[in-house]
Amino acid sequence: MSLTFQQIILDAKKLVIKISDHENTADNLISEIESVCSQIANMKQYQEEVEILNTEAKQRPHIQLISGIQREVKHLQELQAENKELKKH
């Protein structure tokens, strides 16, 4: 079985097409990996920010937290009363 020059060229073209397909697949995988890495980085940053907020919240005395919530509730009640008054007019 002897190979002809034309057969060698056809085989080389097939290999080039396969290599090109593999390169495209590799590029797609790299893009997906970069996207996943970016998402992981964002998740880590979010987790760090949550941990900072939790640490700060734990350091505040509960009395301060309750007092702040009570002030907010009072303010909301005042706004609701004002809204009712405005609706009457």
C-alpha cells in the first residue's frame, strides 16, 4: 500500500482541521474558565464583605441595635401617619 502525494496532502488537511477544531474548543474552555474564575472572585469578595458586616454588627451592643430599630420604626410610623393625612386632603 503506497501513499500518494495527494493522499498525504488530504491527511494533512484533515489534521489541520482537527487541530483548528481543538484550538477553538480550547479557546471556548478558556473563556468559560475565566468566567467561572471571575464569578468565584466576586463570590469571595461578597463573602468577605458579609463577614465584615457581621463582625461590625456583632461588635455593636444589642441595646444600640434595638435602639436604632426602634428609631426606624418610629420614623416609619410618622411617615405612615403623614401619608394618611395627605390622602385625606
